Amino acid sequence: EGAVVMCDGCSCQVHPACYGIEHDVVVPAPAASVGITTRRGAHVRTGFRCHPCLMETVDSSRVCLLCPEPGGALKRTRDGRWAHVACLTFCPGIFEEGGVVKGIERLPRKVWTTRCIICGTTGGASLECHAPLCRVSFHVGCALRMRAGVRLE
């Protein structure tokens, strides 16, 4: 349940279930090699490659469409850009289907022009807090990095 798989290409780490991959496909036998990162920090090669590495994209183009952060666990959007798995998980109306992120075009226009209270930029999608009377907007990625109180509803 808490297993983490590391990409052999860029070393990004993902939970198999969150990234939409079958654990037994990623982790080879024998069962002793199931520990992806050992207690000493050594990386066990699994053959797993994240979507950007499979598509051999350049590091500079691996920037999340929804927040201003490059790298990390990214998925391809329908229009060929990238989105962090965490960002798309917390953005309402965005989903993955057949390995492609969909629904981004349905986000309200204002999220693309609203300034993030955490990083101060307007790049990406700044979502408004759902707390009553709160008008603070932020990128999901920024809130997660700052360990802000994010609650799933």
C-alpha cells in the first residue's frame, strides 16, 4: 500500500496506484526486490519509466500545466502538455482516461489569471479555497509543497 516506485529514467517517485500502474508489472521477481528504495537509500532498478521518460521528452519541457513546478510525477494532457498527478487529483473536473488527462478545458477561465497566494505567480491554475468566506487562491502543487491543510471532499 505504501510502496513507492522510482523511475529508472529521471528518479521521480510514484505510488503505483496513484500513477495508474500495476504493482506486479513494475516490480520484478523475486519478492525480495520489492523494496524500491532500500533503507540505505539504494535504488533497486525496476524497469519502470514515467510517462515523460517513455516519451523521451526534454527535462525543460516537463513543466506542470496546473502549477509552475517542473519535474515530478507527470501525466500527459490531451493537448500534449503535462500535469502533476497530485495537481490533477485535487483539481475538480479533471480526470484521467486511457492514460490521458482530460477535463482541463472545463476549468473556469479565471483560474488561469488569478495570482497564487503562495508563489505569487499567475501561471498555472490557481484554485479558490473551498472554505466558506475564504477567497484565497493557490496552485495545488504550491499548497502541497507548503504542507498547507488540504482536505479531500
